[in-house]
Amino acid sequence: MNICKNCNAQLDDSERICRFCGTPVGSDSPVAEPASPDAAPVSGSAGYSRLVDSDEVRSALKKNARISNLVSIVFVFLPFLGFLIYGAVSDKMDFGKAAVYGLIVSAIFAVISLFVALKRKLTKPFEGTVVDKKKSFRMARNNGAAPRTKYTVRIDCEDGKRRKKEVSIPVYEYLEVGDRVRYLPRFPQPFEKYDKRADGEVLCMFCSRRNPLSETTCSFCHKPLIK
């Protein structure tokens, strides 16, 4: 077992270059920190990571996509199956009518799933600076139900547009006004900070768990940390 001298990642004996930061194994000199924002940073430095295009990250994204597709298929067929069971055991609806209702509801679920998948596929990556973050409350329609809290960030993008994105609580707490970020829609948690050094932590782009900047894989989902 080898240890990378630059990012302290554990590597196989056969590896001659660190798959996380690109440092030659056995080299006493770490990879130089790039000055350009388009270049790949060393672990925990200022700059966007090139690990987003690594084989390990691509493999993790494909695994996530397979799981997501499987869950979508299950949710599409659940209404149909539920109506069939109801029609078979209940006297309130005959089997044929239950099958028709089940098909209609499942078709609606399928259209929604396809729309969400298409919208994500058509969403383009962008870069910009966080200029505002806001927490708002939306009262529930049903009496007695708790109000829904909505977390949003506004980003002035390099293409001149200002984009507003609803985010999860971990992302809302992680991003600060003035942070330079890029948005990568193919990740479950799509925001990457340009400079992660001030935090000493990095947010996992697969599960949104905070991790020390010194780690190379997430302590919760064990997927690569983008840093």
C-alpha cells in the first residue's frame, strides 16, 4: 500500500500516479498549484477540480444513475400494481376498472419522470458568484400542517445572467455570499466551490455530507470528494 505525499490518499502498490490529485507516487514534490481557474487544483487548493472527469467519479455517477432509474421505474409501476391488488380484493371496484385507473396514474408518473430527466439533461453547467441567499416560509394549504421552508441562492453568472436555485439545507449552509462556484447538474449535489481552503471542509457532491478537506472519499457514501 502506497500513500500519496500530496493528498495522503491510500493507493495500490501498482499505481505510479495518484488517481485523486495526479502526483507521481514516490515524488517528494507535490503538484504545483495552478494559477488559472480553468486548471485543475491540487487537493484542497483554490481552483475547480479536474476529478469531475476522472474514471472513478464517472463510475460513481453511472451507479447513481442506475439506482435513480430503477427507483423511477418502481414508482411508475407501483400505482398500477396497487390498483390491480385493490381491484382483486375489494368489492368497491371491479378488476377491469382498477386496471384502467392504474394505467392512467402510472402513465402520469411516467410523464413526470421523463420530464424531470429531460430537464436535468438539458440543464447546462455554469459558473458564477453567489450574490444572495434567502430562507423563506411557505404556509401549507392543509390546516395544521407545518409550513415548508424554502432555501434559495442567487448567482451572478459569467454569461451575464442571474440564476436563482432552490437548494437543500446542507448546500444553503455551505455556500456563502461572495463564493465563486460552478454548477454541475450531473451531480446530485451540483455546486462546487472554487476556493475550499477557508472552510477546511468540502461538501460531498453525491450525498451533501461535510467532510474534512484532508479526506479523499466521503465518510458517509464512500464516493470520491471533488476538491
